Amino acid sequence: MVEFLEQALALWGQRQKIRLVRADSGCFDDKLLSFLEQRCLPYIVVTRLTKWVKREAQRVQQWVELDANYAVGEFRLTLHGWTTQRRFVVIRERVRESRASVGRKLIEVPGYTFRIFVTSLDGPPEEIWRDYNRRADIENRIAELKHDLNADHFCLKQFHATEAAFRSVLLLFNLLAEFQRAAGMPGVEEVNFGIPAYHGHRLGLTHGPPLAFRLKHTCILCLNQERDITIMKRPAASLLLCLLLTLAAASAEDAAAPPPGRIQGMVTLAGPNTPIHHATIVLVPSGRTVETGDDGAFSFSNVPPGQYALLAHMHALSDERKVVQIRSGETAQVAFSLRLQPVREAITVTATGQHAEVMETFQSVLSKQNYELTGKAAAPSLGDMLDGEAGVAKRSFGPGTGRPVIRGFDGDRVLILQDGLRTGTLSSTSGDHGEPVDPSAIERVEVVRGPATLLYGSNAIGGVVNVLTEHHILHQHPHEGVRGSLSATGGTANAMGGGFGSFEFGRNDWIFYASGGGTRTGDYLTPLGRIGNSATEMKQATGGLGHYGEKFSFNLGYGLQEGVYGVPVNSNEDEDDHDGEEDGHGVRSSVYARALNSTSLLAPRAEDGGHDEEHGHHGPVNLRWRRHNTRFHGIVKELGPFVEQLQLSAGYTDWNHTEMEGAEIGTRFFNKQFVYRGTFTQRRQGRLDGSFGFWGMTRRFDAQGVEAIAPKVSQNAFALFALEEVSFERVRLQFGGRLENNRYSPNGLPSRSFTGASGSAGIFVPLWKDGAAVLNYMHSYRAPSLEELYNNGPHPGNAVYEIGNANLRRERSDGFDLAIRHRGRRIRMETNLFRYQMHDFVYFQPTGGEDDGFPVAEYAQANARFTGAEARLEAALHPSLWLLLGFDAVDANLTSSRMNLPRIPPTRGRLGLDYRFKGLSVRPELVLANRQWQIAPLETPTAGYAVMNVNASYTWASQHLMHTVSANSFNLGDRLYRNHLSFIKAYAPEIGRGIRFTYTVNWF
């Protein structure tokens, strides 16, 4: 049966979406039902009255009386051998002498007959029954074909005469339909079969495969004008299948576009069934979003017929996903009931440039909401927020400098975005430059692991981290009234404290918003004691307005962030590290550690009052930074028959930071950057869907002071890109390309220009129910960064004396990524295997010498490889208890010399539980890291460790308010451990035992 339906759907192709599958009791089979559910095909199937089905039907207590003779009820049942519970609709008919009843009798319930259907639809039971009964006239069509056109008793062998006879019947049927239409007679068009008149030559099968293999099935499949499928299991069905399916397909191709439909629904809070105000509903794959009103209701109008996924989202509650089939000119009803649960659906805008389900994307995507990140970070930095997620580690030079490392890639190979545009910071240029982010001030963070160069830039080889700041930027739609939030955070082990507030005011199509807050931490504590000069501080304020119309929407905002963070000092400069025997972390154990201690930037001399005569430093170094940021996001809709909309984004960033050596100004860095990006979203054309666009950047970099080792540089870049997707019945293909040019114009040094192309190809193949495999290939190009080209001098932030190379070639890579995914009700899993072959990889090549107290290293090029794996598993041990597992590993080295590359994360694992009871959530976890012994020159090995954390939260909600109190306890065993990716791990281990408390209230 499944093979039969696969062939039928392949013949139907992508002409139009199927609204409904109706089948008789011969199709009551778990394999078929699972196949339909996997394809998201709604169905109504007559149930065979087995012993267990009869028993459940007898237990139905609640009946809805339709009239004096009919009543409907329902129940849910998981039969033996099934993996999921399904809905059964029961039709009870009173036995009458004047009329024979259609259903069958249950001995234990005299006086009635019963008919039972199994269905995936959500409507009232009586509507399920009525919908199934609409198939009845198909029996007349079959009789006409068999008796009037002699379409029966065909030879089932592969024989040309069989196809000739079939074509003759096909032509005759079209001529008859044409005659009936011209004469105004009731014919095929008036019996809900919906086949307008066509001439026989329009329906030829010259482009199709031979028909003989389809003639062996013993089923009948019929499609009507509303894209309903009816399946009947009976002999000699092959000819009728091909005839009816071909006619319906031709009708769908040549008929005028059907009128659009509409979606209406309601979102409530599970339990009290209270309507939820301002819940967000996302329509996938169109990407349209709306919000619920005070009554919890929402609607989408002008929805083209087809199948869609709806996702309902509200902060801290579950995301609920439902699949709906939109019929031409009709309204679909959907109801959501959100509750607290550990596993949530996820939507990404970063992977494809528009809304898409994470499990359906070609790239590997991690999407984290702000309530999952608030209270997690020990400092307001992006690296701290994401550290420990699968495939993501933290590079640091102290608490304020954390930056994500993805699959072992760091610096200019990982692209950090804010709302789809580059942040304009200098975190990629040096280990002591941070990427400051307050988790309370964001909507969510999305991490696209693996090459993402096509949409965002040539330096996204490792991946992209996109910080999405505001709800109204992520979901471009208007809302009335006021919504906002307040949060407060406090913690031990580093004296953390902070608060944040935001509000939005919507009036008609306009919205005004503002937010502000700050976070500070003191010097943090470790099992070895306090780490001096490790305090951080961050303040921010944003504001803006937006207008959301039917054809044009825009959002204009301005933000100011400023702060300071310290570069930790070595308080034990002249002593041995007391735990150094096991893992080689003695302060003097390597050239790398001696370089750290020899520079007064890291270790001011106490004997002269903190004054270093040689270097002129006057105390511990603190970096004061400030960022001005202006952003514009606009959407122009309905541009034409080929282009659905244009998304235009532009941003100007003015970043500067000053290295303060005590009270004296050391080196100042300036980075002024203007970035713009335009993306045209195509209208779906048959199987083809996608987007194309342009991107550009103008950048001015300058450094002033004794440690300014790079000249003043102007950088200009421009790119064209396209990303296309082709959908077939069983598989989806994605392919794309990007052509990018980068130009550098330094003061007093030769200019360089680089032009290169990147390309990708991927395939998405369903493997089983709720499971799929995704294979991607990516060819990436990266222009060298200005630091790699032009740096020349001692660089304390990277602990080396850097010598740039103005003759570097462009860097290229070929990457493969294989993902196996499963998304079920009780188990969710994703495993990724990746390998990148890097050509002309730019790296630090130590020369063996020292200068100004630093080991000398020059930028060189060689081939390299990165190989690794990531996995995560979420399994329901009980409806309230989930098992959470994670794993990642990466190995990277030069292919010729086998030299290990620096700061590669060790193999890590994560074991956790998530227990939920009403609003309470308790999440213990054990984090395991292996010893990292595969080290680069100037590195020291790092011992393995095991760290225990326990997080708990309690949430209570009403129609307009939601309160969340959380307590995140970390390193409960007060374990002494070190981050291998820390530049100062020799004397600054990770934070010791502590706890952070967070309270958040949202009103909407």
C-alpha cells in the first residue's frame, strides 16, 4: 500500500498540495498511517473493528447527539505495535426497521450500529464524518469508467498495446467531458471531481515513465478538485489510478490559480484555558507572523492553498507546532494550548534568511531564547553565554573577553552578527578584545554551525552567531498597546549584579520602543583564590520606532553601549602554581607562559609601585569601550510575479576602546563600519524556491599608541549571492553561490584586492517517520584579514610578537557535513559529522626567536584539516522528565607537518535531566571534558575535568503577566579546572562554586 501511494504521489509531484486522504478499512494499517503522518498528509481512514477498537468504543461516555438517530463520540488509542497514540471518531446510528444501518453492531451495545474512523484532523467529530462521506460519488465515477468507457480488465503485462488502449480511453474521456461541458449537461465538473475539459494530446504521457509497473497494484486512488485523495483497496485499480491521477494533475497545472484561504485560531494557557495575549504565531514556510489579541485569537488572510506549519510561541512557555491544510476559499481553524515543558520547537531566520523550522534546515542550527541564557553567563560576553553548547566553546582573556569558537574555528573565521548585520567590534582581532552582550537585552541567539559564507560573508567558514535583539525586529508586524519586561540578576563568586528594562508601545501601524540596563561583576573567585583585575561593567540604552504596513515596513533604531573590563593579573608571578604538577600549568612551564608573565600588561611590577620603566605601564590594564550603533531594517512586499519581497538592512557602527594602564591612556582603537544588505525573496515557482541579493561594507580602522601594530586601513567589500531550493516528493535540494570582493588600502603599505567565489550544494532526505539525513558540501573563500596582512609588533592580546604578511593569498576550503536528525514526540536527536579541508590556511608560524619578551610568530600559509562530530539527544523518560545528552569533538592540524593548531577545544560531553512539575523546572547537569594533549607550539596541555551544575526555575503566568524566578548554581564541587581556550589559563582558572539568582516579569 505504501509503495502504491509513493508512486501516486510521485506522479502527482508538486503541482498542488494534497488537502486530505480518505481511505476504506482495507487501508487501516500502521505502516500506511505512519507514512501519511511523515508526509504531513491529513487523513480519515475507516477503522477495522478489532477486539481492542471495539472495547474502547464501548467505553465512550460522552456522546454528541446530532439528531434522534445519530450521535458522535471519540477516543484516543495506541494499538499493539503502534508507536504513537491516534484519534478515533465513532459514529453511532440507531437501528431502525425502516432503514438499514450502515455500520456494524457491537454485541455489548444493543440497538445501535457503529462506524469508526481514525484521523489526524482536529475538527469536531461530526465534521470528520461529513468530510469522509464526500467521497461517495467517486463510486459513480468508477462505474462510468468501467461500464461506459470499458476501462476494465486490461492486460497487466508490459505491452505497448496496453498503453495504446489506455491513451484511447483517456482521449475518449476528455471528449466526453468536453461535450458535457459545451452542452451544459451535468458531468464530471459537477460531481466534485473537478476535471475541466481538455483535449487528449494535452494529457499525453510521453514525458512519463512506463505505466506497466503501476498496473500491478490492487488499489484505487482518486483526486478531486479540492485535492482530496480517496483510496479504495480493490482489484484492477491500476488503469483507474493512472487515468484519474493524470486528469487531476493536468487540471491543476492548467487551471487558474485557486482563490486563497484563511487561518483562524486561538492560543490559551493550558490548565485554566486562559487566553494568552500577544503570543506570536509564525506561518512556515511563508515567514508571516501575527500576534494574538486580548481574547487570544489570531488570523492569517490571503493564504494560498497548500500545507503549512504553524508555530505558537510565548516567552518561557512551550512552543507548539501544528500542520494545517488550507483549502481554496475556506477557513482553517487551529487551537493552541501552551504549557511549561522542557522541549520546545525552534524557528531560525539566520540559516536561510527567512523563517524556517530548525529541524527542516540544511544547516545545523542552535536557537536559544533569552530566558535560557539569562543567568547562565558569568560575565556579559557572548562567549560566556554560549559556552558548552554543542560545537561551541569559549575563547577568553578574562571574563569580559569571551568569544564563541565554533567547531575549532576562531577569530576571523567565525562571524558575529546583530540582527543579521556585523556588530562592528574588534573581538576577532585579538584575544583580549571582547564581544560584549547582555543576555537580558536580547530576544534570542542563533548559531549556524558549519560554512555559512553564502548569505553573510566570506569569513563565516566556521559558522555564524546572530544575536537577535528585539521582538519587533524579528517579527515584523504591528501590535496595539504596551508590552515590556523587567529583570534583575545577582550572584556569588564574582559579586554579579544587574538589571534591565524594556517597553514597546504600539498604535495602529506604528511602534515605539526603548530599553536600558546594566550589569557589573567584581573580581571572580576560584579554588586558588581571587583573580585580580577581572571585574567587568556594562551599560546600554536603545530606542527607536517602526512602521508596519501591508506593502512597506521599516524599523529605525539607535543604541549606545559602553563598559569596561579588566585584563586579569598574575598575583603569583614569582611562585609556582600549586596544582601545576599534573597538567603542566606552572607559570614558567613554557615559553608561552613566560611571555605572559614577562609583559607588564599582564603582570605589573610591585617593587616599583606598579611602574615598568621599560614599557611605561603604570598599573593593571583595563579596557574601556563604547559602541554607537544605528540600524535600519525595511521590507517592501508584493514586488512582482517573480519577487515576493525585498528585505533591506543597513547599519552604521562607531566602535572604540581604550587600553587604560592604571590612570594613563595606552593604546586606542577605532573601527567605523557601514554595512548594507538586500535580499530578494522569490515567489515559489513550481518546485523552485529561494532568494538572492547583494551585500556591501565600508570600514575604517585606526589604532593609536605604543601598541598600535597595524597601520590605518580602509576596507571595502561587495558581494552578490543566491540560495535556491528545489523540492521533490521525497527529497529537497539546496544550492547556491556567492561572489565577493575585498579591498584593503593601508597608509604607507601596498593595497591588496581579493575576489573569490563560494558555493554550496545540499540534499535533505527523509529516512523514517520523523527522521531525515542532510548532506552538505561547501566550497568557501576567505580574504586574509587586515591583521594577518599588516600587523607588525608585540601583541600582548595574542601573547606573541606578530609579523604580518602582505603577500598572503586568499584562503579556500572544501567542507562536508553529514547530519542525521529525528524529531518525535518522545525523542529528539541530531548527530553531525564534519570535515573541512583548508587550502592556504593562514596560521601563526613560530620562528623560535623572542622580541620584546614575546615569542616571535609570523603569518604563514599551509594546508590544514578540521574533523569532528557533534551530537545531542533529548529523550522523554516520563512526560515530566527528560534526559538531555550532548557531545562534541574536533581535531585540527596542518596536513603536511601534522602540527596541531592552537586553542582547539577538548572532547566534551554533557549529561543532564529536566524535570517539570507545573511551573517548576529542575535541571541538574554534569559537564565532562577530556584532557587536551594535542597542543600547538607555545601551548601547554590542559587536564580533564567534571563539573556539576544545577539550575532551577519557577514560572507562573496569567493572561497579561508572566513571572520567572530562577537559581543557577554552578561548579557545585568547587572544582579547579581550566579552559584550554583561555590565553591566561596558566594563572587564571575558571570560576569556582557559586549561584546566580534572576527574577523576570513580562507584561503583554
